[in-house]
Amino acid sequence: MTSPDLSSDSAASSAPQGEGAPRRLLIVGPPGAGKGTQAARLADALSIPAISTGDIFRANVSQQTELGVLAKSYMDKGEYVPDSVTNDMVRARLAEDDAAAGFLLDGYPRTLDQVEALDGVLDSLGTSLDAVLLLVVETEAVVERLVARGEAEGRSDDTEETIRHRLSVYSEQTAPLIDVYDARGLVRRVDGMASIDEVTAALQDALGAR
């Protein structure tokens, strides 16, 4: 597979620098693209919280909040937690003081319905997304990367079959979000196949944050 053409929007030369850089962000990419690693690095560089749905769920369940208890009731039965519960958790998290000056969302929204819900949450907070960072990766390279990780760490969920299924779900449910945010002029593509440090630098360049 040839490398994606990222020249049109991987570098935001006209973006404001330093404190003026976009600070209400969403990072998107398929499983294995390195979103978690890059979210933590970029959030630290911008002094904003990296917010993942996994962290939100764990925090609510461990603190036994009303939403956490409700979510656990579904998980204990092996059922999916309804979008309404997830949306309410995200709404509560984004309303916290540390997210007032900015945030980096990882893992939400995952569906078009959640895009609409997030729009409503941000509107109620009097704000909106500044940019959507898309990590562009090669499918076969990601499969190889995750299979190798699964073998090294003994992770039974990282077989080639399950990995390809997760990538298929991403393609069907999450990838369409890119079209929505592209139409709003928010998407900034970065080559996720580079080294970790190079991807971090490219993300900062895409935001004019260096």
C-alpha cells in the first residue's frame, strides 16, 4: 500500500501558535493506530486532560456514581451499555473544571449518533470542537503490529481474526465520522506509521502547537 497523501492538511501553517493552538480536540484512528499513546503525549504538551471512554467508565464504576452503578448493571449481564448512559458520562466529565480550558477525547464518539450527542453536550457547554486528529495507518501493518503484541503479551483478544473483526467494526461504524468532521473542516490527517516521536511532532505541527 502506498503512503497516504497527507500534504493537504498534515501541517497547519496558518494555525495559531502556543496558547492560541486548538485545545478542544478529538483523536481518531483504527485499533492499533497508537491513539492512547499519542493522546497522553499531546494532552501533556497542551496541558489539557486526555479523556477516554474507558477511563470514564472505570472512574464511574469504581466511585459507584449513579451512572457507574447503572453502567455496571448492564456490564454484569454481559450487555452493551446504552449510548444514553455513555453520553451522560461524557457530559459530566466535560463539565469538570479541568476540561474548561480544553480536552482531548479518545474513543468517543464512535458512531454517528454519538457525534450528534457530543454536538449537544458541547453546545450546552457553550463550546465546540477545534480539530479532529486522524491517525492514518496501513491496515496490514496494523494487523501485524497487534498480532505481534498479542503474542508477546499473551493477549488472547489479539488474534488475527479478532483484530480484523475490530478493524471491520471501526470501518463500518467509526470511519463515517470522518466524513462528517471533514465537511466541517476540522480533520487534520497525520501519518500514524511513523515512529512514536515523529507522530507526536506531526500532531503538534498539525495544531500549530510547536
